[in-house]
Amino acid sequence: MEERGWNPEMALGIPLFDEAHQALAEQIDSLMDATDEEFRAGLDLLIECLEDDFRHEEALMETIEYPGLRQHREQHARVLASLHQLDEQDIAAGKAAVRLVLPWFHAHLATADTALARALQASAGALSL
């Protein structure tokens, strides 16, 4: 069965991340059932929210000199590049892309973001999260 939306097992233990990631997961999920007009507006908002979230994560990684920064940033860039290349008029292709973003997001949280959360928690004395 396809995993959709947010569940508590996705939490990383950093409230700021968890709140942002929950909102993103729900936003992605809602786009999958959106009408064409809702989808056009929602996709633009999703891209903007992903860019903000990724920028925030990358700034934190830079602050703690995170060794996985380059690979993590590349994952973010690939997703954003794919979304930016979508034709706004091709709703079917856009929805197909969003269907791929949600499983990527789940896997990214379980791997790259979990490792980042551990590094941030270990550096908590240097940061206020």
C-alpha cells in the first residue's frame, strides 16, 4: 500500500523540522487529490515551501560543518530541478511527478534527514533549534 501524508514515525525529534516536514508531507498529499486549478496554485506553493525548507536545512548543515552537506544538497537540488522543469499546463505530468515526490520525501526523511537530525542533536550546544 502506498504511504501517504505524515505519520508520527517520521518525526526526527527536532520540533522545528518535524513541524515543517509534517506540513510538507500533508501539502504533497493534498496535491495528489487536487483539482486542476488547485494543483496549479498548489504546485507553486509546494516548490516555494520545499525551497525554504531545504535552504533552512542547508544553512544548519553549514553551521555545524556537516560532512554530508554536499550529498544532501544534491538530493534537494535534484528534486527541485525536476519540479521546476514541469510544464504548468501539463497537469497529468505534474501529478505524476508529485506522486514520485512523496515516496522520495519519506525515504529522504528516513535516511538523509535522520542522519542530519542526529548530527544536529549532537551539536545542540552550538545551536538553538
